[in-house]
Amino acid sequence: MRLRNVKGSREEIAASEFTINNPEEHKGRWNEVFGNDRPIDIEVGMGKGRFITDMALAHPDRNFIGIEKYSSVLIRALEKRAELDIDNLLFIRMDAENIEEVFAKDEVSGIYLNFSDPWPKDRHAKRRLTSRQFLKRYDNILKKDGKIEFKTDNRDLFDFSLEEVSEAGWNLIAHTFDLHNSDMNEGNIMTEYEEKFSSMGNPIHKMIINR
Ligand code: SAM
């Protein structure tokens, strides 16, 4: 993803009522932050936040936290968030490598990974959000019956992820190499990248996993 430096975005994000600064202070107590006991779903690498925002609107009975490393895209999600009268959507600016410092064991009910950066060089494999190293981190925060849903148009990343799922001992509940022409597409909420790549004719791959 090409990132423009959006001037002042870091300060604006820190000042927003929808961003949680020092998120590690809420580890194990995210229900207090939301003020209720609804299940908490997260999207890791949410970009400009279209997917997680539409999920929050579609599921008012759940809470959502969007996680994004870069201020320059997170700021776009905040702009949209400010127009909405909902109480179930918050954001964290952080590198997901530290996710276990922010969420306690069994604190997260669902994890969404959408069009994650492919990191094509072998030596960067552990940075891929579906690598065994990341699956281990998710294992430490996801409820026992929790699921991860992953979408991408990148076939190499999808094939790598299928191997990692098996290596890490997770179960492949369902998968498709052409989401938009499969029965897994029912209720599908599109991401920014999904819209862009599917309109170019790229088939979208999706897997749902648990352990
Ligand atoms: N999920 C969005 C979509 O489908 O439209 C954005 C996809 S974009 C290709 C991937 C996003 O993941 C980028 O905004 C990037 O900054 C973010 N990202 C990648 N690695 C991350 C990490 N370790 N922690 C947090 N965000 C990360």
C-alpha cells in the first residue's frame, strides 16, 4: 500500500474519542471500555476501515476494534466514524506484532484479516498476518470457539496461509478460491481492496479457520 504522509494525522488520531491510546492498559478489561459484555471482534490491518465500519453497523449486538499500523490510513476511518451514531466501534494504532500485550486470553471472539500485505520475500514470511508466528499470537487472545476469517486476491499468500494453518494445527472450516461466485458470499461485506481488485476481475479467495 502506498502511504501518503498525512500532516498532523498522528496528533489527530491521539486526540480522537474513537481511538484508544495506551491500549495495553485495557488488557483483560475491554468490556469496561465499551461499557457492556458484547463479544469483541477485531480486524487486523483495517486500512481505511470500510469493512469494520460496515460490520459495526450491521451487527449492533457485537463490539468491533479496528487495528492499523499507519496513521495516514487510520485517519480516514476516523473521519467516517465521526459521522456515525454508534457505540460499538473503536480503533487502535499499533503494530499487531504486539497484540498479546493488548488483549488477554479468550478476550477476542473473532478476528478478520482482509487483503493483508503479502510480504513476497521469503525472509519476510513471519511478517505476513497469516504466518504461524501470527497464528500463535491469535491463539493466545482468541476464545476457544473463536474463528479467523481471511480474504485476499493474492493466490501465493492464500496458498502460503493454507500451509501455515495446517502446520500450526488449526482447522480449515471452509474455503473458496472464488468468493463472489460461491455460497460463502452470502452476507459478505466488502473491503476497500476487495472492491478494487474484484472490479479488475481478480477472483477473491477466502478461508475460515478455528482450532
Ligand atoms: N483491510 C483493508 C482492505 O481490505 O481494504 C486494507 C488492506 S491493506 C493492503 C493492508 C493494511 O494492513 C495496511 O493498511 C497496513 O498498514 C496494515 N498492516 C499490515 N501489517 C500490519 C501490522 N503488523 N499491524 C497493523 N497493521 C498492519
